[in-house]
Amino acid sequence: MSQVERSPLGKPSTYTDQYDPALLFPVARQTQRQALGLGLDRLPFMGADLWTGYELGWLNRRGKPQVAIVRFVVPCDSTHIVESKSFKLYLNSFSNTRFEDIDQVRERLRADISNAVWHGGPMRAGVGVQLLSPEEFDAQTIEELDGLLLDRLDIECDQYHPQPQYLRAEVGEQPVTETLTSHLLKSNCLVTGQPDWGSLRISYHGPQIDQEGLLKYIVSFRNHNEFHEHCVERIFIDIWRQCKPTQLSVYARYTRRGGLDINPWRTSHPQAAPDNVRTARQ
């Protein structure tokens, strides 16, 4: 039985309403990265996984329920990700537990998720945690990914597993700087096979990428089974190797499941992380 198959994903679960960090199930990034031919240390990208939790509640010290939206920033160089169903079970475990104040909740979240994604190893960077109280809800906006929409192209598609050979670039011409987007990213959960729907933004500088080939490549993930973070890293590596840009950034915003959305971002060069704002489909 593989590491992921030992997780609660795809199995009946008993929901606990008392705080329990042991519910978190770390999954090593190493296996998927080795399959992409990546070493454990010198990755060709940096970045983070931006998580949003919409179902978080707890009790204050007088027993009154409290609610918040929680945002996490998990560094992509952490040794592990957290399997999403275990993440949901963990967040639900706060529901009937009393905490002194919102700051105590934030610190518990930060400590527990940081420990999970480094899974007993040395912690090189902690997880960022932001809690939005109900007073801040009306300031949250819906925005779409910026860039030229590839979905306008009328293409014929017949391959629904990743086809990196579709990726082509005009290597002999002047380099360009472009941002391209698509709402046609779809893959499936590695364990359950349930669909994962996402929007994708690709920003790069280098030989101009053939847009029809890029869109066909994005569509080719349609029946592919892999976690969100793994799909984005595969897309980054395939573009990096096939099209040879000098700079590249890949950002996906997936629709939520179980009250959680996962939005991986990988970049070849230092830059500010994208804003963790909801798209219309989220």
C-alpha cells in the first residue's frame, strides 16, 4: 500500500469536533518530483501553495461559536504537502474546542501545519496563516487571472493525458514577454478519481510559445490523475524543458472541494507571490 493510500482520502471517516493535530496526513513531495527527474535539493523553481479554508469555526472562552476564513501559504520547498481530506478533518476538529482568542487559533494553525509540511525534519520556513473575521468578509473581492485568454482559440482535441510534445516555441526569433491564461485545466484526484477544475496563468519571457499547442497541452490533462501541486509542477517543468524560457511562472487556482481550495504557484525567479483572491468559479 502506497503512502497516499494510507490517508483518509476516499475512505469513510468519523468527524471529530475536538481539536486534534494528529489528523493531518503529510505526503512527501519527493516521489512525484523524482518522477519528473528533479533532485531533492536544487529545484528549478520556487514558490508556494496558497490554500483557502472556508469552513473554520471554534468556540471562544465563553462557549460562543466563532467563524473565520483562513488562508495558508505553504512554501514549495517544504518536504511534504498535507492531504486535503485530512486537512478538512483537522479544521473541523476545531469546531467544539474552546480557545482563548483568535490569536491562539492562528498560532495553533501555524504550528500544526508547519510541523506537518516539514514532517519531523528541520523547518526552513514556517507556514503563513491569515485569519479573516466576519467583519472583513465584505472586503473580499472576486477577480479573474490576468492575461491573454487561450480559450478563444478553436482547436481540435483528442488527447486527454499530458502531451508535452504539443509545447513548441519560436527559438530563432526575438524573445517576448507574455501572460497567457486558460479556464480549461482539469485533472482528477490521484486516489478517488474525482474531477479537479482549475484556471491557469502562465507568464514567461523567452521564445514565443505556440498558443494552440499550449492550449492543447493544457487540455491534455483532462483525464490525468495527480494532485494539484503535482500538476502545476509538471506543467512548469514541461514548459521549461520544451520551450526554454529564461523566466517562467505558473499559477493555478482550483475550485474548492470540502471547503478548501488549493492554488499552487511556481516561479523560476524571485518575485512577490500572487494575491490569494477568489475567482468567480471559486
